[in-house]
Amino acid sequence: MKTNYLILTGILTFLTGSIPPILAEVDKDALPPVEEGFSINFFVREPHIINPSSLCFDKKGRLYVGAGPQYRHPREDSPTDYIKILIDEDGNGVTDTVKTFAEGLNCVQAMAWKGNELWVANAPELTVLRDTDGDDVADEYQIIYTGLNNLRHSVHGLNWGPDGWLYFTMGNTWVKPNAPKPIRDLQGIKSDDQTQYPLTTIYTRDSYPKSYHPMNKREMEGGIFRCRPGGHDLELFARGMRNPWDMCMDSGFNWLATDNDPGRPGERIFMPIRHGHYSMRHPWKFDWMGKHIAIAPSSDLFPSVSGSGTGVAFYSSQHFPEQYRNRYLIADWTNNCIFLYNPKWIGALQVPAETKRKIVDGGATRGGDLGYKGGKGRSLFRPTDIEIGPDGALYIAGWGSVYGTEYVPKEKWTPEENAKYQGRVFRLIHKESPLIPRANWDTAKRKKNIQSWNLAELIEDLGSNLHVWRVHAQDELIRRGDAARETLVDAVLSGTLNETQATWAMWAIGHIDKARDEDHEQIEQFAIGQWPASNKSSRVPPADYKLNIRIQATRILGENRVSTAIPHLIKLLTDEEPRVRVAAMGSLDRIGWGSKSVLILEAIAYETDRVAYYTNWQVMRRQLPEQKRRELLKDGRPGVRRMAALSLMEDGDRELQQRANEFLGGTATAGTNPLKILTLSADEEHFRRSTRVHLATATPGTIRYTLDGTNPSEKSTETLGELTITDSVILKAAVFKDTRRLSTIETLILHRISDSEWRDRLFPRSIRGKGSAGSYHAQLDGLQRGTLVYADRNYTFTQIPDPVAGATHIRTHNDDKNNTEEDFLRFDINLPATLYLAYDGRTPPPSELVAGMEKTTMTIRMSNGEFFQIYRRIVQAGEVVIGGNKIGGSGGESMYQVFLTKTGVRKTNIAAATNAMPRANPEHGKELFFGRGTCFACHKVQGRGVVLGPDLVGISKRQGLDYVIKSILEPDAYIVEGFQQTSLRLKDGRELFGMIQEETAQLIELYLPNGKRIQVNSAEIVKRSDAKHSGMPSSFAYTLNPQDVADLSAWIMSLK
């Protein structure tokens, strides 16, 4: 096949010299700041690649990059992605030659080599590419799986483990009915499809049948899968994720991964464990960080809610100085940086030993979460993947200035079109430490067939930072079998291998022993710590080295299903090292408990390590039948009872889920119980001098509370059911029995109205009247799509005219629709206001009711299909009286609604707010934030508010003033990923709009645009769709005047 390549010299200038950037202002030569001692340069950049999202090195030490125009909204005839080889011929750190290895692909988002096969994640396919004639161009294209999800929240993180499995992450966008069954099962997709996977047809570049999966945001559940070579034996490894991107292993074969876009509390870093459920669509519990015992624990959060973890790599090379070795490097796409992450072990969980720090910092792009706003000297640094090269440098794929390309048919994709976009690969080195010389890694063996290498040359590559070299060398050692085994054992016993070498060498021995189908006595000795004698070395290995060998040996016994090792594995369940205990239970899971369940339960009954305990009950769930686990609910050992209960609850036992605290007690940590036990209510949530709060419990116990926003404990102040509040507080309360918490923690935000607020904000008070009117409440500034129409019906507003969006809503009862009295509803207001009366559009309103009112052209619509005509009039401060719905004896069959806005409110535009900035009063802005602006309902600042929306502290370092003003007045202009609205249509007729923050198989927790939280039973959802709106209310343009917006923006920009 003819090689398709491009020599860089001269052509770069030709292609870009006459074509200016047109989609964003980009300083193409600007490089990001780096930590002292480091240096960064362009390894390659546009026009050779655009929007790269994956990197990997081949067995020759050359860098491959997956890139192209497919992302973000491709069509069937869109131009395709490609894979290119980047060759640095002279070793100066800059690409000299670019070769196209493969093309015609869907969006390439991960790659990994196995022998002569390049495995490529290009959803909806997982594809294998082979270069059969050695000309650096793929000749064979084989689809392994198809029907996978679309390119949003797709397949990433391809990694071959030393155990021989291919691991990969998969996001939560929906898959097709012909996807492999384990993937369909994760997402609950029913299908009779009988496609046999892996697929076996081999295509050429020209015949490769790239399929098409339409882009949409239908979200299901993401997870981590693994398969054996060839794509056989596909199985689920871990689940409960939203958008897991990359994952990598450390030197001891422990995983670290990122999961993105949940909204609050932020993107997470977690350590995937087998059978782990990380809470997205969990059967009954949501806990993003896994502090609840029902959820697998996570390790850390990114420092910003808007972070987006992408590439992950474990650095063990010799180029960076010692303080950077045996650390993770993690790319953050939206924060434009590379973090250094130093891990440590707390029991069997890997967590950060210190606060992660940026060693590359591209700075804030000031273009929103997904956008980019450039400028002179501002680097275009948006990292999507990272890999460590054979020279020890870190190579970083960098996205272009736009989130995705504009649609252009493939036949119209020209060099001019390509030049609108950018893509680059950066190279990070340490100036004070020499790179690994090419002569030390590009040695003579690299030019020979690996089958001619000697054993020392193979074992050397087992310790490489290049993943492909480890995989390649291990495969050859396994192929040699007995001829390599003794040398491998001696190398392990010598204690001179680095940890990566030792890990991969141990697994090579395990693979050889499995192929020989003989006993595993030597592996068992390693596992139990009986270090076999060696005639080749008298050196005593360090304790950490021996511990790693024990862990790998214990894992191998399970992978090879060594049933004779069961007695040893049971003994290891009580080992003093938690990681050994986890490995032992993992192996017993692979082998099976058989008749040993009594001994195993005895060994694990008093487990205290978080990961070990979680692993134990997840394995119990798979090894013991349901009836046996139900019997264990009465076991005398609390730990066993809890494990049995947890396993049955995850199976879906609703009755046990509702009794969770009975079995879990204080071990569960704070969380949501399916039963609502405690109810909080206040006479007035916004009050002038004081308000009374009523706390009612549906179960015997002691109500304890706090007023500073912290969670109550068994030591918090007790109440008998009523409190008098005189200051603004965040009340949190829960029901306790002795030291055990019985209820969920309930929250009520109470606000004392200041004198300046009283003069500035509209407050309806003392609502009273006939029928049910005495129980009506005013929803301050709360009229939004998705909020309830009536207090006694489930209908919701689906369409609201702009002038009344964000108005104060006095929520009526539909059962009052037949009232005929003249003074049905009374209330007081502190300021002149515009009163809007929304009346049943099917019937003219009584003339007495709308006397003196103007009939507007505005209508408001509800989820039951009804529409209401809106009337309005000006009312003065003081008492307001409104007649009954059928005053005069006739009228509509649905009760009217009442809305109020301050008199004189006009729509505020960006120009007017900007012009008001010279007169901005930040103190008034603070008052608006915590008062009339209701910003604190979704943002937490200075210890007050709710952590729901993006973090505002330090926003001046990330965004400009114009961004803040526009976000307030036009929130849909910049929708931060994870903070968009979802529309839910329910069986009872409601249509809700809001941000989904917690989701299990049973319940969805939705935050409405007014900050109110509601729970929805998943079984009641008829339709779920992307609402294409920000979670932030769109009403501030009508409820805040230009000076208000200026004051609020000034205060937000001052937050440090």
C-alpha cells in the first residue's frame, strides 16, 4: 500500500500563511506557563491535526494521534477522523514527518496497541487496525463491537492490563439495540438482537463500513468494561458513572480514573474496583463521592465544579526529577491545566497525599465552560490526552479553540475549511534533568523481531513507562513459556526489579503457569509471604517490594481459578494488610465460595476497611443465593447482617431499602433515606422580626438541629418541635435515636428582611381569606417553567411570558375554584406592584373580578394542556383584596393564579447594565445575592447558600465582567457542562424543568430553576429530554434593573 505522509518543512507556511483564523482570536504561538524548572514546546500543530483527543506510542517509540473534524455534531456525510504518526527524526523535540496511518473513522477517542494491532475507540465502534506490510498504513480494519454510544460521553481509556484483559471506560449516552449484551444490560435496553460478538469480518480502508449514531443527550449509565484479546468474554467491571474519560494503572496495577460533568459537587477522581457501583442510577442511593457504605468510594474532586478530567498517566520514568516520579499526571480540559497528583494509601483506598497542583497552567479561557476566548499572549492549551514518551517527556494533546467543528459535507472539506480550526501536541520536559537519550531507548533490539530478543531485553521492557513495550514484552515472555519462567522467577526473587517490572513479571509467570495447567505452588508461596529461596540472589527485598508481589500473586490465584488455594485465600482475608484482604476476596469471587461460605463469613465478619468491606458484600451478593442472604439478616454478627442487607438492597429489595438505617445505623454516613421522616415548615421563610419554625417527625426519636448550615449530629441541640428564629439562618435538622440518625437531613433557609431590602424588594405578607386562602403561600420571585401551578394539584407551568418570569407567585388551590365571595383573598404588600391575574382561557372571567384590569395579549400554559389569559393592574402598597373565582355566580372551571412584580420593572439589557458599572455598589450586590436575587439558592459563597451551581469564588481569574453580566441576563448563552436543564414529563401530567443532581434506579432529585429541590419516582417518568436551557433562571432580566445587575456583578467579581 502506498504510504500517505507529509514532510513538514515549508508546507506549514504554505497552508496557513494566507488563511487567517476566523472562528476565534487565537495567538497561535503562545505557550502556557509551566512550573519552575519545566519547559514546554509545540511538538506538532495545525494544519496537520485539528481537535486531537487521543495519543499512544507504538513499539518503535513513535507517537500516534487520533484527531479530526468529527466532534461535536457529525452527520452521516461529515468528514471523518484520522490517525497520524508523528515522527521526530532528529530528536529536537519537534515533529519532522507526519504520516496518515488510518482514516475514514468516527471520532477517535482512545487507542492502545496489542502486538501488531492498534485498538481504537471510535464510537459507535471498537475497531482493530493492522498494518500487514509494514508501510505505516493500516491495511486491515476489523470492527470488534458496534452499536456503542455516540461521541458524547463515549468510549475512552483503552488499557491492556498485565492480567491480559483490555479495560475501557464508557460514558452514559445511550447505546443501540445491537450493542453487545453486557453493554445493553448496563443501560437496561431490551433487545432480541442476536449479533455474535466479537465481529470477525476484515475490511480495507475503502470498504470499512463506518456506522452512524445520531448525537443526542439521552443519558443512561456509564461504566468500565473489559474483554480478552480478540474482544472475547466482554464483561462489566464497574458501573455507576456519568462520563468516565481516561483511566490508567500505577506500578502495582491499581487503577485511577476521572468521571465528568455531574454538576455539583464537581468532577471526581476515583479508583475503579471490580463490582464497584459509583452511584449514578444506583438502585436506591446516590452519593457522588461514595461516603455511604452502599457506594464504592471515590478518591478526590477536581478543584472546580466546572473541571473536566481527561488524560491520566502514571509517571515512573527517569527524566523528571525524583519529586515528580511515581505520581499521576491528570489533564483538565476546561481548566486548561495539568495536575500533579501524589497518591497515598489509606487502607485499600488510594487518595491524594497532598493537594494536587498545576505544573502546566493555561489559565482561564474566559469563554465559558465549553468555549474559548483568546487574545494576544493567551495560550490555546486545552488538554485532552497525555502520554509519557520513551525520552521521559510528557506529550499532551491539545484541542482547538471551538468546542466542535461546523458541519460541512465530506466533499467540501478543503484545506481552507481545515484552517479554521486548531490542534496541537505539546511536549513538556524538565530543563534541569536530562532527557533519556535516544541511544538508551532506540537500541538495536527495536529494529529486530521481538522473537530474537534475549530474556534480559524483554524483562527490561516490562519496567518501561511505555505501555506498548510492557504489553509487547510480556506477550513474548508468555509465548516462550517454560523457557522464560525460571528467569522470570529469579528476577522477581532478586528484588532488583522496579515495581512495574515486578508486577508485569509476576503476571507473566501466572500466565505461563495457567497455560501449563500445573499447580501454582510457587505463586501460593508468594501470596502467603513464604518467600521462596533463590540460588541466584542473597539480597533481601524491601518490605514494599514484597507486599506488591504478595498482592499480585493473590490476584493471580483468582484469575487462574486455583481452587486448591482456597484455604490460603481464606486465611488472607484476615491479613493485616487491607490490600491483600481485598485481593483475596477478589480471587475467591473468581474461584467461587463453594462449601466454604461459613469459614469465609467468619473471616470477614469484623472487617473495618472501607474498600475491603465494600468488596466483601459485593462478592457475597454474587456468591450466596438470595434465600441464604435473607437468613443472614438475623445473624448475630452486625457486620454480616449489614453485608446481607446491603446486597439485598442493591438487588432491589424496596422494603429493606426503606429500613436502611435499621441495618446500617451510623455506618452508612449522611445520605438520603427513601422514607421522609422529618418535615420542616415556617410561618414565614422571609420575615421582618421573627418567624416560628415547626418540626414534625413521623417516627419516635429526638429532633436535633443546627443553624449554621452544618449537618446535625447526636450532639447537636435538641428541640421539642418548635423554634423561634430572629436572624437569617440555614436550619438543618434530623431525627436521632441515641447516637444513630434515623432520618435524612432536612434543610430550611430562613431570611430576615433588612430595612434596605424592605424598601427594595416586594414582599406579600399576611395572606388570608376564605376557603383555603388562609394556607396560601407566596413563592418569592419563583415563577419559572416546571414549578407547580396549584398547591393541591400536580400541574406545572410549561410556558411563561417573559414579563412575568421570575414574578412572585401566590399559589392557589384549585379546589377553591367555585368560590363566589367578593373578598375571597387578602394580603398585604410593602411596595407598589403590578398584579397579574391568570384566568382560565376557556371561559371569560367575571366582570367584577377583572374590573379595572387590562386584558393583555399574554397567556400562560400548563402541563395539563390548559392555558390562562393574563390580566393586570397596578396596586398600591398596603392591603390587596381579590374576589372569588366565580364571583357573580359563574366563571372558569380552573382556579385563577396571582402573580406580582414591582411596579415599573422593565427588561434589563446588557448595554444598560454595563453602563451602570461605574456606579456599582458591591455591598448592595451582596444584599441582592443573598436576598432578592436568590443567587444563594444555587451558589454557596462565604459559608452561605447551596452548592448547586458553578463555583463563583475567584471567577474574576477565569472569566471577564462581560461574561458575568451576560450569564445573569442571558443564562442560555453560556451553559456550563453539567448545569443544563432536563425536561421530565410525568404520568400525573406534570412537566418539570431543572437540573438532575442525584439519580438512582428509583428516584431522581431535580433542582428547579428557583433552587427548590423535588424528588421524582423514576417509574413515573413518561418522557425525558434535554431542555436546552441553563439551570439558571432566565428571569433576572425582568426582576433586576441595570443598577442591580451592575451591583451584583461587581460583588461577584470581587469574590476571592
